[in-house]
Amino acid sequence: MGATSAEPVESSPGLDAVRSLLIQGERLESHAVQHRLFALTHRRLVVGATSGRLIAVRRGLVSGFTVQDVRWQDLRDAQLQVGIVGATLTVSADQGNDLAGAEGAPRHLSFSGLRKDQAHEVYRACQFQEQAWREKRRVRELEELRARSGGLHLASGMGGLPSGGGEDASRSPSARLKRAKEMLDQGLLTDAEYEQVKARILGDL
């Protein structure tokens, strides 16, 4: 015990609080504890990356704690700033419950004074989940757009639009071009894919 830092010992109540919030099947994968220097003027902070979300617990000056959490599917961006003493983890997240995204302004959370090595681990977890859920949202949005368009299809992983018919307004060249432009603006198609789709539509005229 004498050879170890007092940081892990003092952080145990915060970690216990994080673990007490885990639901069935959820596991704590990494955590970051606030340096004692920052905790002199702030309530002690522990940030945990679990299998389902990011949880931040601030211990009360006397007792108790307050909690903030962000589900991974709501995470939009995570940034890490490393200073001389500690690191600051900043995340932005949607406020809604829909898998494919939420309306309204995102919320921004900032956790300062974290131990640098631990903050790196939590940040890596955020990066992994951010990329994984971005791809899941992309697939979901493609499916929803395909359903709304009544005929949008993707062939060999490339964006495509129906080439036949054209009787109703939703399948007209102008409507198909509009849908393709929406997909480009939403990042669902690359510039090259958009040009291929546009050429295909114009080729049907």
C-alpha cells in the first residue's frame, strides 16, 4: 500500500457510485478519475465508459453524488485536451431517443482535470463507439430514405436510384435527383457516388 498513489484509494467511492448505476448486462470498461488538485475546488469527478454509455459521477463535498450519462447511440463527437496536470474530455450528444438521430441542439459536456492516462482510455472508448454508431446510423438512414422514396436501392454498396418507371412524381428524374442530393448532403453518398447516381438518372431521360 505504501508504494502506491493515494489517487486510486480516494477514487474508490466514485467508482463504487459508477458501478452502482450499471444495469444488468452492462459492464464498466474504462474509467478516469479527477486529480485531487482539481477536486480541491470542485466536487470529485469520475468518468466511466461502459458497454452501453458514458457515465460521469460527481461526488458531493460531504456526501452523495450527481450523475450525467450519454448513451453511445447519442454520442456525436468526443475531444480530448491534454494539459500539464490533467486532461479534459469534452463530448457532444443528441438529446433524443431515436436510433438514427435526434432533433434539437446537441448537449455539450466537459470533464476537466482527469488523470491523463485514464482519460486516454475513456477517449479511445468514445472514439470506438462514435465510429460504430455513425455506421449504424448511416445504415438506418439509408433504410429510412429507401422506404420513403418507394424504390431507392443500393447496388454493390454504391448509391443508386430506380431507373425505370417515372409515371408518378416520386419517381420523376427531378425527385430522384433531389433525393440523391439529400443523401450527398447527409454524408450517405460520396461525391463520386453522387456523380454516378446523377449520371444514371440523366441517362434515363
